[in-house]
Amino acid sequence: MSQEQAFIPSISITPSSFAEATIPFLSNPNPNPNPNDPFLSPAKRKRSTGARRKASSSSLKSHHNPFLLPPLFPNPNPNHNPNPNPNPNPNPNPNPNPSPLSLDISEEIIVLNREPTAEAVTALTAGFPADSLTDEELDAAVVSSPGGIEQVNYILIRNHILCRWRENTSNWLPIDPFIAAVPAHCHPLLHSAYQFLLSHGYINFGVTPSIKERIPAEPTKPNVVIIGAGLAGLAAARQLLAFGFKVVILEGRKRAGGRVYTKKMEGSNRSAAADLGGSVLTGTLGNPLGIVARQLHCALHKVRDKCPLYKPDGLPVGVDVDSKVENAFNRLLDNASRLRQLMGDVSIDVSLGAALETFREVYGDAVTAEEMSLFNWHLANLEYANAGLLSKLSLAFWDQDDPYDMGGDHCFLPGGNGRLVQALAENLPILYEKTVNMIRYGSEGVQVVAGSQVFEGDMALCTVPLGVLKSGTIKFMPELPQRKLDGIKRLGFGLLNKVAMLFPHVFWGTELDTFGHLSEDPARRGEFFLFYSYATVAGGPLLIALVAGEAAHKFESMPPTDAVTHVLQILRGIYEPQGVDVPDPIQTVCTRWGADPFSLGSYSHVAVGASGDDYDILAEHVGDGRLFFAGEATTRRYPATMHGAFLSGLREAANMSHHFNARASQIKVERSQSKDSQSCAALLADLFREPDLEFGSFSVIYCHKSSEPKSMAILRVMFGGPRKKSNEGSKADQQHSNKVLFQQLQSHFNQQQQLHVYTLLSKQQALELREVRGGDDMRLNYLCEKLGVKLVGRKDIKVTIRSSSAHVAFSRFFFSRSFPLLSGLSWCGVKPYGEGRAES
């Protein structure tokens, strides 16, 4: 095997397997191979933030909802696979006349005089699984032993409390009403469930007087510094105040809300509230912001699915061609989903755009210019949903959050989402125009530096957008762990811009909320491709045009007058042939979210090389429970959403309270690392910040306390830059149908800045390797042929202990490097080779 082949994964796609996945651009689809697998299910949705259009084919366009048809009763054993042919007459209630042998009442399933299935559905919309506990519940030890009847009863009680809260979110829900309804032997479970729901923000949250009056008049706990007054920061602040903490929020802008910004537009006796940032509540089933809106007595407006499309010449797209291309587009997404099955791990390093382009090119000649323009409109809509270029989206994980879609209608909030921000920010201690440039954290607390001011606290919560973290404008002392830096780098942060226009009157009508416009130029497919009508909710004749994809980046430098002129040309091209006069707008606003120093973009997405694990990594606290992180880019289930940001704030408030209570009780909180594919490589990267030995592309770290030649060392080899061409690209193995995909994969590896592989060997072997002449190629040959070691990557850092003495030496090595978290390195499978030779 060549050296390149040792480090570049080969695409295991044969012509026959690729042909199996390739379906003609406008032909009938094959069925999805495993429709019940949330990862492999067809990526056929527009994504929760994309424009939702009236379904033309229910089988292809039905919105995925994981909460439909839940089990009738929680499964006491989370690892048990249910019978595929259940009893046709399932009864969730226990036998009212139990056998005399059932003497232990603790082994009975309780009845709460409610329909458990309906309550389970409500719990599902809040993110709770039907028959098992969440990781947070397991960490909180809500039951003495997971599984069994105790867990079933806990779930029933938890669901019951949650439903009672949802019935009336205006009043504080105490525990007292449940005491009589729950059997005495389950009262410990009742207190456990109630306390968990309360402390984690699932009940008794929001802005009603009965909830706000529960905030203590005087704090009893230390100071917490929150960076950012967006939805995450506001949600966390309210919770922490309720827990008794003293809170201060530092906000760089002159206003609260962050990327949720409602601007009042007015002129000529007309006014309207324009949402220039987050605008659509995506799903109302379980959406906490929907609950806050209900507390404010706001009636949400359902965004209607009707979305007519207009061709570049202004004529409407015909119903037949519209349906034909939309179905074909959905099938391409289905094919991309099947392709990632065939590719396996290789799909992690391939973009969704490359896969779609590959399939399209196969039969692209069979479509008309109109069909291609329509197809490009759907691509733009997908880029809008992800705030990212399709060429940057991960084929493997771009839709990893789909199984957690809350379901329900997409809605506008009359008067704008600024109403939510205003209510959440009311009476909070927010200091505006405080731009944070440094965060120091350690075992004694935190210091947050904003200009010449230093704010000290017991803990800090950083809620700045991912774009700000990527820019490095905030310095962390000490530097963030490498695994978090790598996660920040891997995740994508895209761009969406808007042109808001207040007109003298509603010339476009009030019977629809969205309409689209096609472009002849594929490079401009996202330019003013979609219009949102806010006339029914903004208080005036307001129309907003969206700019997505590559066009959103070019829009940043487009003069506002040119942008408005172009939008008016599109509108007049559509309506004037219908005899409708399009007046000049009274006022216009063009957003520039990419240039905003407090956001530097719009929202996150899973980029090529990243995964959902990176959201978990960004959510991890650092500094032994002193510095925490929240925001939409820290929630794996609900990224790129307003409710995701809000929920992350509630989550971190619970985590901060937990760590404070543990310190007060002198209880050590065990740090639970995310179980992700990058953990081990990132962990080792922390060690390699200051290697003991460097030569060529090789770095070595070893135990300073030992001068023995056979003492253990870790070798890292870094690969980067262009590589020699492989023979795998021959005509015999590569058909024209997968050429684009293959080239894209090769391009990714050629452009990748760093690719690390590791091995274990002795100090003496490392020194011998340094003396090898002939460059890195000869050193690699010596390493593999002479020393016989095996290099492994980020997903397979796994070797075998040859002797107990080696294990002791290896453990001592990590302790000597002062990395206490690495003392139990077995969690990532890294163990020494002994004398440096790998098993075959």
C-alpha cells in the first residue's frame, strides 16, 4: 500500500453500488431502505427554517415528526426491543385485580387517572424519550436504579407533572396537588421528578407575575457574569435569579436580543414591526417560546404553506412543472441519504452539494432551462434553511437534528419577536455597550474583561455566537481546551440577509405569507429568492426579501440602493403584468449580519468534517465548572433556532446551579466528556501544544521524569498540503457518474490544513527516528518497516497493553504532564504498545 493510501480513505463505491443509488433526475424513486432509522431516513424535508410549501406529494413532503405513534406505555427496559407484532388490544393500565402473589406494591405500575399515551406525547414534544431517561435525568440520579418498574413510575409521574404545567402556564405549579394523587410509596419519585423539571426549566419558567414573584428579593448565592443578552443569556439569567444567584449581563450592543431583532419601520402614517433576525417560530409543539408567547397573550399566526413561484420573466411557474421538479428534488435528497449509507465513514468528509451535483449531472441534460431554474430555487431554499453553502454542508450530518424537530406549525409572532425579548429582559441587570475582550477562569472563579472594566464572579456563562468564537476576538486565559477549539473550527457558521420594505399599501394581497422568485443565473440563485409577507402580523404593509447562499455574502458589499432597486424590478416584473402597480417603498432596511461584530454571521450548521458531536463539545464547561457555554450552536437537538438558544440557557442555568451546590457540599463533580469521534484526537492535541521533540512532520512527547531509553512516548505525524495522485482514479474504477464526488473528496483532503495520526513507542525509538535521513518519507518507511508500528487516526486510537509495567509507565507519564483529566485515559481506548510494536 502506498503512503498516500495509508492516510487517505478510499471511496468504497463500486460502479454497481453507485448505480444502485443513482436514480434519474426526474424518474420514480426507489423506496428508502430503512425509513425508521433517524440517521438514514430520507433527507427530504426543507429543514425547519426553510420555506414550507403546500405539499404536492404527501409521501415525499410529509413533515417528519418523531412524536407520532409513540409506544402506548413506557418500556421499563430501555434496551428491550418491542415485539414487532404486539397484542392488537394493548392496555396500558395494570390489572385492577392483581394476583395474590403480587405482594410488593413497589413493583406495581401506578395509575394517575390520566391517559398515559397522551401525556407521553406531550413529554415527547418537550424532548423526553417515551420509554427511557434522558442523559440529564441519569446524571441527576432521578431513580435509584435505571430500568424496571421504578423507572416506569417515574416517567409516568414526570409526564403527568409536565402536562399539568402545560395546561396552565400562567400560574406557578406547586408540588402539593400531586401528593394526594401519587401513592405514598412513590412520593420520593414525585419529589425527584418535580425537582428535576423545576431545576432544568421544564416547568414554572417564563414571564408571568406568579413566576416572576418567585425571584428572591435578595440573592443568597454568588455572582454570575453572563456574556450576551440574546435569548440564551436572558433565559439563563431569569433562571439563575430564581435560584438565588446574583447576576450581571454584559451586552456589547445597545439593545437586548442578539440575533433576534425587531425594528420599527415607519413613515407616511404607516408603521410596521420588522424582524430583521430570527423571525419564524419553527414548530409549536413543546416550543418554550410558544409558551412565553401564550403567557403574553399573543395569538400566533400560522405561516401558510401556499408559496407560488415566479419565473425570471415574472410569469408564474406552472403547477405541473412545479410538482415535477419538487418531487425530483426530494428524490435527490433521498438518493443523497442512501449514498451516505453506501459510503460509510467517508461521507463525513463529503459535502451535500457534491452529492446532489453528482446525481444531477448524470441526467441533467434531460431537463429544460425552466426546470433547472426551479431546481436551483430549491437549492437556495436548502441553503437558507442551513445558512450555509451546500458545498460546505456535511453529507453525513447536515440534517442530524431532524429527528428532534418539535413538530407543529411554523408561526409568526404578531408585533415581532422583539416582544419576547422585551418581556424576558424586563428588570434584568443588563449593562449595555460592554464589549468583552477577555475571559479569565480558574478554580477560584472568573474575571470578565470589557474594555477597562473587570467583572468578577464565581462563574461565567458565555453565550456569544459561534461566529464570534471563530473570530478569536474574545481571548480566554487559559486557552480553551483543544477539543473545544477544534469543535469551534469544524462547525459551520453561515449567513442569511434580508431586505425589509415598508410600502404605502399591500399590493401583493393578504391571501399568502410567502412567494418565491427564480433566477436564471445559478450563482445568484439565493438572491431575493423568497419573499415573506408580514402584512397580517407586523401592523403595516411590510414585505421582506431573503438573500441566501453565496448571494448573502455578496450582498454584504452591495450598496443598499442597488439592492432595493433590484428587488423592485423583481416585484414589478411579477405584479405589473397582472395590472398591479408597485409603488416605491416608504422605508427600507438591508441587514449585514456578516459584518456585525457581535454576530459575524447568522446561525450554525454541520460543515464538512463536523458532526452533531461538535455541538456537544461547544456546550461543555471548562475550568472545573467555572466557565459555561450556551447559544444555538451549543444544542445538538435544536441548532439554528430561537428555541434552541432559549433552551440552552435553561440547560446551563441548571448546570451552573448543580456545580455551585456540589462545591458548597464539597462534592466532586465528575466531568462527563461527550462520546464523540473526535475526543481522543482532541485530547492528544492538548498534550502536543508543547512537544518535547520535533523534526519534519513528526512531534514527540515523553515523560520528563524518566531518563530510561525504553520509557514511553507518543509520536504524532502531521500530514497536510497536496498529495500525489492515487491510481484509484483510473477509468476502470471511476465512472463519470461519481467523478464530481470523487474529486470533491480528494479536494477536501488536499486542502485540509492538518491531518494527524498517532502511535506509541519508546523514547529511544523516537530519537532513532529523528536521525533517519531522507526526509519524512524515509522516516515513515523506517517507522513502519523497521519498528513495525501502526499509525492510527482520530476514530481508531486503540492499541493493546503488552505488559502491566508499560501501563504503569504510561499512567505515570500523563500524571507527570499535569493533565489530571487524562489519568483515566482508557475512556478513549489509548493504551501503550509496550515496545512500540502494534498487533496486526
